[in-house]
Amino acid sequence: MEAKGEPEGLAMIVRERNQTRMSARHGGPGNLAGTRDVRQLQARGREDMRRDVNTRAGMLVLVLIGLAFCGVGWTGLTRPDVLMEPVGIVLTDRRTLNEVTATYGGMHFSLGLFFVLSALVGRLRGGGLLAALAFLTGLVSGRITSFVRDGIPEGTGGAIMLGLLAVEMIGALLIVGALLKRRAPAAAAVPSAPPPPPEPLAPGGEVV
């Protein structure tokens, strides 16, 4: 029984000695309180940090883009011929009506609702901004590819296409600005812990 109890007692002594060393290494109870504060700040979730940083910019951009998408989507659902008339697309049969209603109507309207919802729900805001940026970047890259490959349309049609490109580029830049402003302070908000003081030495020169 004594041989069996010896390791348990030795382990308890080792644990208590390690705790004493940790307390001395961090400078006593006062410094330990500061370390706990730093750890609590570092333990805050990313969503909590994002919710506190530049909320208004992300919300405003998402609301504007969401309402614009909802407007396009509603027009595509109710009057697809009116939506396509400015860009010179004539809906001649049920197939084209179906495709335009699905793409410019249903898809745009649902995305608009998602962007507005993302503006109101903090946990969705980052994903909403990234989704809107991906969508607008795809539109911009597609239009530029067509301008390079096919040329810029002449007359009023060309002016409309260039206007759409400008609006889409402005929207993408606004999203990038909101993302940068929202994330930059989050990295600087967590202070670094001070370096621990040297370990105290016993009279014999050994580390306590």
C-alpha cells in the first residue's frame, strides 16, 4: 500500500511546485489578473469583434446593394420585357421569358433579400459582403471581357453598358472599403501580453 501511495503523493508535490513556479513567473497575483484580462479579450469570438467594428459601413453598403437587387429582381419577376428593353433584348417566346424571369427576377430578388438580412444580422454581415463582392466582381469582369472581345456598343446602348459597368464597379469598391475598415481595427484591438520577468533564483543558484 505504501509503494502504491508514493507515486500519488509525489505527483501532488510536483503539481503544487509547478503552480508555484507559474505564479512566480508571471509576477504574482496582480500580474495574473492582468493576464486573465488579456486572455478574456483574446477569447472573444470573431463574430463579436466584427459586430463591434464599423457596423454602420457594412450595414449601409449591404442595404443599398440589397435594395438595388430587390428592385431589379422585382421588375424581372413582374415585367421582364421592361427590364430587358434598355439593353436591347427582345423576349420573343416563353423560353426567353422563363430564363430572364428566373435569372434577373428570382435570383436577383432572393440575393437582394439575403443582402438586406445580412445587414441586420451581425453573424451574416461578413458573408453577405463577400457574396455581394463576388457577384459584382463577376459582372464587372464579364462586361470588361465583352468590351475587349466584342467592342463597346455604339450610341445609347454603349452608354447604358458603360453606366452599368460604372455602377457595378462603385458597388464593388464600396464593399472592399467596408471590409477593410471592419477588419483593420480588430487586429489591433487585442493587446499583447507583457514579457514574463526572469525566474527567481534560490540562494544556491537554482531556479525555484
